Amino acid sequence: MGRSFADARRWMTVGTELLLDAVSGLGEDGFAEPTLLPGWTRKHLVAHVAANADAVGNLVRWAATGVETPMYRSPDERAAGIAKGPTMSACALDSWLHTSAEHLADAMGRLGAEQWRHEVVTAQGRTVPASETPWMRAREVCVHAVDLDRGVGFGDLPDDFNEALGEDILGLRQARTGGPAELPAVVAAAPLAEVTAWLAGRPHSIADAPALGPWL
């Protein structure tokens, strides 16, 4: 399937709402709990998502002003944002998550049609139109809403998002590691949400599926 700019904007909104709802009510003990990502507590994960909103916001600012604004000022800045999480209080993290998401949505809402076509460079060095940034953010908020391990699963994400994400991951895995260009039969026969979870290297219920490493 193809994915449109409107799709990505919608998925970003849905994923953000799921993520914020999943964090709602977490206190210090809840933030200290582990996530589905090995070695990461919820503080690490929430800090990562908040810092990602700030980073994607840099690309939006680049598109809006024409002034080159990288996602991260240095290779270490992304890791520093994650490491900052455990040093922050639950209240401060919750505030950062909410305000960064709001600021990003507001900044995107102010871009005009021509600005969305401006080229920016991702943290991986890819040159893309700014219209790719909602998809970049949608993947982060949707997948990490699941990773929080607060009752959100891939089945709670829109079916068309799961389909688009699955196609995206399959292509990336094939390009980067020479992985299969098609799904193994046992995976292809599984429900869509379980297929996406498998492709993303997250917990799934597909018996006898080959093991994959994590993605995102």
C-alpha cells in the first residue's frame, strides 16, 4: 500500500494520544519500571520520545526558515537525551513529553505547502522533503507507545499504519542486512498486528517465526 502525507499526520496524532494516555498517572515507581526495550526504564523511553520531538522540531524549523538546523548538534546529543531521563523527576519528564509534543504539532501546523516541500537531512544522513517528518514522528510515538508496556499493543494501532510500517521495516531490513524480501509463510499467515510486532523485533505470538533483532 502507499502512504499519504495525510495518513502520516493522522497516525502521528493517534500515536501521540496513545503514548500520552499510557504515561498518564505514572508516578516515580511507575516511571522506574522496565519497558519492552532491554535496559531501558520508562524514564529512558519517555526522555527519548520527548527528545525526538525536539529533534524533529529542528527539521520543521529548517523547513520553515530555510536555515540549516540538524536534528542533533552532535552524534552524542541523542544518547545524552536518553541518559537524561533517569535523572529527572516523573513530573518533569511528563511535562517535557507533553510540551515537546505540543510544540512539534504547533510548528507543523504552521508550515505552508511550499515549506513542506523543502529538503531537510535526517539524523541518518538522508535528504528528504519536510513532508516526511510526520511519518518519522508517527513511527516513534506509535511503536514506543507499545514499548512502554502499559497495555497498548500493535493491535491498538491503526491497521493501515501497521501495514505501512511493516512494508517500511521489511524494505529496510532487506536493504541493510540482506534479509528476506518477503515474509516467511508462517508469518504471512498471522494477523497483521502480530506481523508488524515480529518485523519490529517486539514480542509477538507467531509460533516458529524466525528471530529478528530489534528495530527503531
